[in-house]
Amino acid sequence: MGLFNDIFLSRDEKEVIDIHNEISLYWKNTNDFLLAHQKYIQDLNLTFKLNFNNEILNVLPNVIVSSLIINNFSQKNTMYIFSQFMYYFIFGWHKPNKIRHSDEYILTSLEKLDENIIKNKSKIDKDFPYILNKNISKKIM
């Protein structure tokens, strides 16, 4: 996202973009799109001692990235949807930290991923024609 576009974004959208940008750095360093997502979530798990089970660490990035790429989503849009999933469905509308949703909630949300992808109606972020319907996720207080 460019600086000009950032002034039109909400705090939540800016947090999602921050996650997106962090994953971009992992991608640049690994030169492997899927591995970048896997390393990102593994590093979060270690940094914040999140105690993700192996299913989340291994399956979540594979399911999200693979299913979107197979359905002809661009890598940029795939990374954005993954970032939204992290922000809304794992960390409950917070940037990555020690508080997160339960493994069951995360896996249930992952199962419903396809149902929750909607067309992006925003005219600001045209790079992302599809987004997650954030309104169905629960906030953690």
C-alpha cells in the first residue's frame, strides 16, 4: 500500500497491512511463498509462546495459501487474506501478541474460509479484489 492510500485505511486495515508487509519480508528472505507463511506463523508461535498445536502450524498456512493459489488468487491477494485471517481469526482484532483464539476456533474458522471470502468493494485497495468478511469473526477483549 502506498502512503497516500494509508490515510484512508482504518486502524484494523493498517494492522493487516503490517502483517502483510512482515510476511513479504519472510518471502523475500526465503524466496518461497508457502515457506514464508509457514515461517511467519512458526516465529510468532516462538516469540509469543502461543502454544499452537502442530496442526495449526503446519496445516493452516498450507490450506490457506494452497487453496487460494489453486483458485487463481494472486500471491499478493493470497498474502493479504492470510494476513486478515491472522488478525481477525487468530488474534481477535489485535496485532500479533500473546492473546489468541483457541485452536478449535481457529480450525473451525479455517474450515469456513471459502464461505468467508467476499469481493472487496473498496476503491482504495484495488490490489486485493477479494477479502475476508471480518464481520463474522469475534473480537477478543
